[in-house]
Amino acid sequence: MRFRSGEFVMIGLLGDPHTETGKQKLLLRAYSISSPAWDETLQFYSIKVDNGLLTSKLQHIKVGVQLILKQKSVGTLVHDALTRANRMWFFSTGTGIAPFASLLREPETYERFN
């Protein structure tokens, strides 16, 4: 999968079958990619939300469980959107630490802003 460091992607699972219809609802959430763009593996950080529809299932997935990963990555915390400053302050909010972890492991961050 191709992405730029600092972007996020939609990840999901099929929910439990509805008791009457048997249909499964798609559970999708945005997760920032914590691995840098050059890495061959995709890494994500997550918090466990008590009774969360998706995280309560993600924490128990095993090899062979089908995980849904949308192919389009997006985001604005990428090199193109960052401007040069005397200091670069990293702080995380609702975004979390993942996109910053991605950028910190990207050589371009140091080449471009050094």
C-alpha cells in the first residue's frame, strides 16, 4: 500500500450478525499509520475503548481474521503541509501520536527541516 508519512486510513471489521436478519454491519474507523512510508509493514496505534464497537473486536483478532483496509490514505499532517519554523513542536491531540511517529522515522523530516 502506498501512503505518505503522517496519513491515515480507514480500518474495519464486519460486526456480529444481526439476530433477526443475519446481516453484518461494517465497522470502520480512521486510524493514523504510525509506520513511515518506506516501511514494508503497516503499523497502527490504538486505544481500547470500553465497549467500543470496533476496538472491542480489534483487540481479539487472530491470524486469519479478515481485516478491511481501505486503499485510499489521506491526511494533512504530511511534509507538503508542514512549514519551516525555528522549532518543531510535536504535540498530540485527538490525532494521537501515530502520525508524529510516522514523521519522526522519516528521513525527509530531518533533511527538509534541518
